[in-house]
Amino acid sequence: SSADVAAQFSCSRRYLDRIFGQSVGRSLLDEIQRTQVEAVKNLLRKDSSFKQVAVADRCGFASPEDMRRVFKKVEGRTIGDFASS
């Protein structure tokens, strides 16, 4: 989470969000989610038979539901659509 990242830099989440957004052009949360989705895609490219529970856990999502929601938000398609392409 962005709060975890802020703690690593000993600063507030708000400050880190503002500085990150100014520097990168997107929010820290967007970047975290983008990175998580890339990890999901990499795992599924290696082995599409992974269970979604295991993929969600390995990629830092609280649940498979969260993973599916974020994946759709970031990619504009479902995990199933990605896996079948």
C-alpha cells in the first residue's frame, strides 16, 4: 500500500502521493496496482493453471476478488480474457 511505502521513506502518505504524482504523472496507488497486474500477467504467462487464490497472494492482493477488480481496472479486460489470448 502507499502507506507502507511512505513508512519506508519515513514520510506521510499524503506527502509521498503528492511528490510521486508530480514526478511520475500518476498516483502511487496507480503505480502499485500497475506493478501488481504486471506480476499477475507474468505468473500467468509462465503457467496459466495457477489458482487465482495463489496468484492473488503471490502478487500482494488481499483477495482474488481484489485482484480481479484491479486487473480489469488496469487492463480493461478480465483475467480470463488475458489468459485465453
